[in-house]
Amino acid sequence: MITIYTDGAAKGNPGPGGYGAVLKFGKHRKELSEGFRLTTNNRMELLAVIRALQAINTTEFTVQIYSDSKYVVDSVEKGWIWGWQKKGFKDKKNPDLWLRYIPLHLKYKPKFIWVKGHAGNIENERCDVLAVQAAEGFDLKADTGYEASL
């Protein structure tokens, strides 16, 4: 099993933001993070999942994703994204990211598990640190999907 932990952060919401992800497989561990100059917390939560899934090189193993984002976990686990997709994401936020997520979901079929944020889950806490550090970085990228919607 491949285990993924994710978190996103945005200061000001919208404001500078970042994501953090930790991928674990057996003895292997990989950390990912990236910062953006203007974005939202929900976008960073979803982008963390997307980037983590993109970092996987095999479909041989099941994937579990631990996230403290009700937005992401409920959207997938309750099947909301499929209704949104049928309606062309009309009046929904972050369609650009959901459209990037869907093929990854179909490929890896991850199981999402919600964890309470800032509640002592070591890997979730690490993701939060990565996300905040990325958001406070000096070389912040443009979240073109968000900025184009302004």
C-alpha cells in the first residue's frame, strides 16, 4: 500500500499559499511542497493530492490518502465530483484542478481518510509545516488557474 498525507495552507485566503505532501511506501518516504503567490486554502489542499498522485510510478498497489480537508475528502468520498463533472462544474470552484484530479482518481482509485488537522498526527503535522514553509518562500509561483479566474 502507498500511503499519502497531504495539507494545504493559504495566508489571507486568498493570499500566498502552499501545499505539502508525504508519500510512504515500505521503507521509502518522499516529501513534496510548492508555494504560490496568490491562491486559496482549498486549491492547495487539492493540489497537494494531485501532485502526490502524480509522483506515483505504479498502479500495482492500493493508495490511501490522509487529508484534513473536508472539502477534498467529502468531494471524492461522497461522489460529489461526478455530479459536478456531469454539469461541467457549473458554479463550482476550482474546476481546473478537479479536471486534473479526475484522471488520477480513475488511474489510482485512492481511498480518502479524513484526519483532524493540528491534532497530533505526525505526518499531517509535517505536511502542514511543508505547506506553510512553501507559502512563506521567496520564489512563489503563479497559480495560473486561480489568477485567471479573477
